[in-house]
Amino acid sequence: MAKRDYYEVLGISKSASAAEIKKAYRKMAIKYHPDKNPDDTSAEEKFKEAAEAYEILSDDNKKARFDQYGHQAFEGGHGGGGGFGGGGMNMEDIFSQFGDIFGGGFGGGFGGGGQRQARVKGSNMRIRVKLTLEEIAKGVEKKVKVRRKVQADGVTYSTCSTCNGAGQVTRVTNTILGRMQTAATCPTCQGAGQSIKSKPNGSDANGLIVKEETVSIQIPAGVTEGVQLKVAGKGNEAPGKNSVSGDLLVLIEEIQHDSLKREGTNIHYDLYVNLSEAVLGVSKEVETVTGKVKIKIDAGTQSGKILRLKGKGLPSIERYGNGDFLIHINVWTPQELSKEQKQFFESMKNDENFEPNPNTSDKSFFEKVKDMFS
């Protein structure tokens, strides 16, 4: 099912401030919190949906990408969901936001007890993937090998004696305002709630080993240089039975084409024709990003003429259709002539057909540039 617009999910406008976004999310989270709606899958989905919307809109970079590209900006993770919300965001990811939203005083998780079981998330990994224009035009599945940390076979854990599995320690301090209670990450288990009981040889202090794994990345058509995709759960693992893996962040790089130049969704191509072809007209076969096309160059075509092939450019990542393929005609003037050729052109110097005679249909350079960008 298609995802709803994030602004619609939180019931706010695109011009909403950071404070308004936070307030709207807090209202939704309280309304659909699992403790208040036990065994209500619909409420749970709305709870996750609101958390997903807040994750994007509360981050200036992610918000800007969403405003520009929509949900496509985050596609590329498992299930085509880009790794956010229901596609990769679990309850621990959501509850980790509450320290900021609710000041640490808003319950914990499922079960109504207010105390949730600690879960630690592994670190994210970052890689770069280079794409050709042809791959960008069609979208592509890339299989890459990554070396990620995973829990070694045979690692066993015991409950942390310092925090009793909570992952946090609570401290009470007497101040002039009264007794103040604060919670901090357990210094013994670093928030895992568990300590390593035994680990096999070859693993590190956290019971992790480095393992090479092939990861499949679905890259949507129309991505641009600098877009970052996320493959949920394919980063480094963390120690502990209840831990969750980090994410694999994929930065897109575009390989420069030898003869094609990209401008947004439009593609520019310089086509050189000789003087005879420009005078007499000719048919040419041109290679676009989606295959070969045959074009006709009319007799008397002037250098600088632009032929526009509608819809033969790159697709919009926002699914607004395809750009155009713009062919710039360049008439090649011979630099060396034979005696006979030179005599021919000498005889044509004063011929009226060789005299420049532009009409209203022959646009100036600046008019052509204006048309190209309109």
C-alpha cells in the first residue's frame, strides 16, 4: 500500500516549525501508544507511521530530501521501504526518540509496565555506489560485498548485575529543588542489559567477529549524485540477545558519461555533421540512455540548432515523468581543402545562396538557451 504524505500523517502543513512538528508527533504518539491500545494492530501501525514521519521531518536534511523527492528519496532498503517506518523501524528505534519528545518521562514500551527491556543498536556502515547514466535511467539492483561485525557463534550472555538488565542506572540527587531522579546508560554493559558470559576464540571483547556478506541494494530510477539510501539492518550488529543491527547507508555517485551531459532529468548530446550533410540533409542514428533512435536532419540545418526528443531523458525520482534528450547540432567546417575544393568555395563566395540570411525562425544563441531551460 502506498505511503501517506508525512505532513498528512502528523496533520501539519509544509511550513510547520520544528516545535510544531514535535508537538504534533507527541500528540499522535500519546494517542496511539501501545500501552493505551493493547492488542490493537491498527493503533500500532499508526504509532509507527507517526514515528516514521517524525524521524524524517525532524531532520533538516531528510526533510529537504522528502520535500524535493518525496518517498522515493528513501527507497532502496529491504521491501522497497527505504528502511524507515514499518519497513525497518522497530519499536526500540521509536522509543529512543522519547527522551527528546517526552523528556524521559513517558513510559517505556509494551506491556504497560513502563520499564522496557534494553536493546542496543549496532553502528551504521557507509559505502559509496557508482552508477552509469544507463543504470540511473532504468533503476538497478546492485550486489555489494560488505564486511560487517556480527555476533560470533557460541557467545553466551548473562544479565548485567549493575542494571539488572535494564540497560540504565537511576541516580537520585538531593537539590535545593528537592530530590531529582536521572537515568543514564549503564557504564558496565553500555546499555545492552547483558554481560558476556563466554565467547569463542577470535571474537573481540564484545563477542563480535568481522564477516563478509553480499548485500542486495535496490536503487530506484532517477537518483541523483549525493542521494543517500538506507538498507535497514545491514550495518554492524551489537552485543546482546536483544540487540538490533545498524543500517547500511549507501551514497550515490554518478559516473560521468563520455558523450552525454546530464542536467536534472534532461540529457544533452553534441552531434557533429559535416558541411555536405548540413546542406543536403541526412539521417543519423543516436545512442540515448534508453537505446538507439534515428533522427532526421533537414537540408539547410544551421549549426547550433537543437533537436528535442521528448521523454527520452531521465525519469524523475518523484515520478513526474521523463526529461528530454536534447541534440545540439554542430556543423563541422573543414580545416584543410584540396585544390578543387578550395576553387569550388572560392567560386561560391559571392553566390546568393551562400550569403547569411537569417529569418525570424532562426533564433539567436540566447533565445536557444532560453528555450532549452523553459
